[in-house]
Amino acid sequence: MPIDLVASRSTSVRIRDRVGLDLPFSRGIMASAILATGLPTDDAYRIASEIQRQLDSAGVAEVGADQIASLAAETIDRVAGPSFGQRYRSWREAKRTGRPLVVVLSGAPGVGKSTVATRLAVRLGISRIVTTDTIREVLRTVIPSTVLPELHASTYELDIPPAFAGFERQAAVVASATVAVAARLATERRSVLLEGVHLLPGYITRSLAGHAAGPIVVERLLVLDDEGVHRSQLKYRARSEPGRQGDRTLNHLAAIRHIQDHLVGHAVREDVSSFDLAHPAELTQQIVDEVVSNLSEVKSRLA
């Protein structure tokens, strides 16, 4: 099991939450909460161990959840710096609003969306990942190729430039179904991470704008600006994940790069930020900061 998911009981101290539940302090759970700051996993566990040490030294049998959060923030301030401590405080406040979070990662095939989505979901404490490839497979079982042939073709094998008509039709159908899933989860107050080439930048934000649960939607277009890095990524996938037809994808790199350019155009028009996955370290921090900024703007309007 990845270390990010380990939640071992590591001290005899009990934590009392706001509704009176009594649970043992877990270094793994504490470290998972700290991951949302964007700190590396090793640093998060080092800080969680320091929090455990302080609890054991204090000799207390039970503390409140708010006390633990304050101790965690102070320890992060001291060990990693005030900016990370403030991000921890802000993220905890955002989570306590109860508003569901919808993280949308779009991007051309082969840039690394799936890998990043899995890691990011762990860091943000999101247990649901919905991929548009999965949605498309489901739709293919109910919509025959005679009705919508574009749905049954690979994205990069559709007519691409200059019109992108086939790609746009495929994206429209798949994204509409993905919105329905996201809307249902938002109604249930459940956060979700959506990932796929079919999520045209700005579409999910517009589609969920009037939802009663007020979901916080954060979108990023994931790109690889360097074509050589993109090619290397596809070559690696061809070797490590043969079931995903990496060789076939590699043969259509030119079309895939056209798709990326098309998505960048959408992102510019919709004011959605692009993020180069050649340097992925700051993605978590960016998303957490945008969520916090979103909530701050809402508070300012209501004040």
C-alpha cells in the first residue's frame, strides 16, 4: 500500500471531534491531512511524527480535534515555514464548509493526467476519480456507431485540424454525461476529481454554476509544452502499460499535439490556467490556494 494511504495507530492519545466521536491519533491520517499543503510525503510524515512526539511528551490521554489542528499548524509553521502552515489552516477551514470540491483535470492524451489525478486525489483527500475514458466506454454500450460514429473512434483518430468537428462532438457527449455524474455527487455533498481529454476547459464550471450544493470547481488544463517530453512520456507508457496501446498513441503524436493546441485555445478563452506537467511539484499548492481564494471571495461578497 502506498505510504500516503497508511493510517496506522501510532500513539495512545485519543482525539475527540466536534460531534463527540473518540478516535485514536493516527500518524498516517495526520500526514495525509498535511499532504494538502503540497509538502513532499516524507516531510508530511516527519511533521506528523513530531506532532506525535509532542502529544506523547505532554502525557495527555485525550485532546480535541481543534487542539490537534492548532498543534499541527504550529508545527508546520516551525518545521516547513509559515506559508505551509497558513495553507494547512486555510484548507482545513475550506473543508469545514461542507461544500463539495470538483477538481477538473483536462489535457491531451499521454501528458500524464491519470498518474497526476491519482496522486492529487490522495493529497486532497478525494476518494472518487471519474475518467472520461470510462464514461465513453459506458456510452458506447448504449449509443451505436450508426448514431454517433465519433463516439466509437479514438480521440486522436478523429478529424482534427482545422475544424475539430469530430473531436468536439465526441467531447460534447462524453462531457455531458460526466457532468451528470458530478452533479449527482455534488448533491450528495461528495467531492470528486474528473479527468480526461473530453473536458473542454470551462465546461464543467459553467455546467455546475447553478448547482444547489454550491460545489467549488477548480479546473486545470494539463499540458506538456515540450514535444520531446511528450514523446518520451508516450514511449514510457508503451513499455510500462502495454494495455493502453502506447505504440498506437505514439504513432498519432502529431494529431495529439494538435488536440493540445486546441485545448489551450479553449483554456485561454475560458480563463482556465494551464499547467506544464514537466514540473508537477506545485500543482497541489495551486489547487488548494484557488479553493481558498474562491471561499474568500464568497465571504467578501456576503460581508
